[in-house]
Amino acid sequence: MAQGTEKDIVVGTGGGRDIHADIYRPTQANGAGVLMIHGGGWRMGSKAMMPPQAGALAKRGFTCVAIEYRLTPEAPWPAQIHDVKTAMRWFRANADALDVQPDQLAVLGNSAGGHLALLLAATPGRAEFEGDGGNADIDTSVAAVIAVYPPVTFFVGDRTSGGTSAAAILGDAATAEAARAASPIEYVHADFPPTFFLHGNGDKVVPVSASINMYTALSQAGARAEMHIYAEQPHTWARWPQWVQPTMDEAALFLDRYVVNPAGYGPPSRPL
């Protein structure tokens, strides 16, 4: 069980208003934190979607911070990634008070939140994405990523394999250049944080080929990536009640291996 939940904590500003988050504290903290980013096509949704997943991870010892970000009806791109980075800076700046290690902060996002999680991981320190929402000069890098059915590339005009229409995030005036700049797959490199993809091959909103393409690009670059494709599952399935704990257990194992206790998953000291 989570030790406690703190609601609507101000973590910075965006567009002249406060940006809020909810904190989920575990009974026995393992020293790692997870920034939790909701989905909703960048235009809807809220941090109120995150308690089941955050609570499941808190049961496994992770301190979770579920964040809000300005949606596209309120503020155009890149306000959304600016707010996510604002929240990450706050998380790291307050690591001691939250009982987490500043080098053990990961990120999890669903759908549009998965896109934002990947872009956060891909672009630490890039001025065009950092924004000025508070805690300037604090590092926005992450130790690992859990991307749940994430859009990874945007197209203008003809559909591309695994792509999402750029209009969804950039509006009808989207350009090919802006679409590429908003696409996490454009920022793949060998030192990309360890990344775990969860996707259903029945997804008609974000095709499973999105995760496959990003996984392949990361693997070919030499980064650490894993993926679990669930047969027949549609978009949003990972938030259904019967799927929350199993999928978050998988996420927790990945985070334990790469963030909390990587030394504990090496080969045995002697043959079995």
C-alpha cells in the first residue's frame, strides 16, 4: 500500500499559471522515483487518470509523481514538453524531501504521455524543449523509460509506417520539419536511457509498429531496449483494472534491473 498521497502540489509554472502534480509515497521507499505522464492525445486527459498505475508502482517501493501539463486547446506545442521538463526539474530538485536518489528518476507515460516520456528521455538540456517553468539549470535526464503504446513519429501528408498525424499535436498548419522535430525517433542515440515498451497488436489508434520501429532504432544504435507486445489488445488496455498490476509489475521489474539494483541481475557467481 502507498504510504500517502499528496494532491495538487505546485511543481512550477507554465503560461503564467501553476503546474501541479500528485505524489504517491510508498510504505518502504526503494530510493527510485517515477514521473507519471497521462495520455489523451495531447488535447485532453489529466493526472487523475494515473492513480491505479502510480499506486501499483508505489506498492513496489517507487515514489511516483503524476503530473499535469497544458493541453493543446490551452497552449500549442511545445508547451506540453516544457511542462513535463518543468516537473522533472522539480522532482530532482526535491529528491531529498521525496526520499529518492536524484540519479534514480525514471519516467512512465501512456499514449501521448508515452511520446512525452520518450522525448523527455531523448532531449536532456536541449533549450528548445526545456522551457522556463522553474528550477533553472537542474538536469532533466532520466534513468529509464516505460513507454506504453507511445506515438514515436509524426507525418504530414501521406501516412508513414508506425506514424501519427502531425495535426494531432501540431494542428492543421503542421510542417514536415516541425513534425520531425517533435518525433522521439529522430533523437535515438547509443546512450538513450534503458527503455521498455508495452503495446497491444490490436491497437488502432497508435499502431504497434510505432513501438517496434522505436525499439528497432534504439537496438540498432546500441541502446538498451525491451518490448512486450500483447496479442489482440487495443489502445488504453494497460489501464484496464485487470491489466494494471500485471503491467506495472513488468515495469517495476525493468526499473529494478536498470535503476534500483542493476548489480543484482548479473550472471550467477557460479554455474547453476
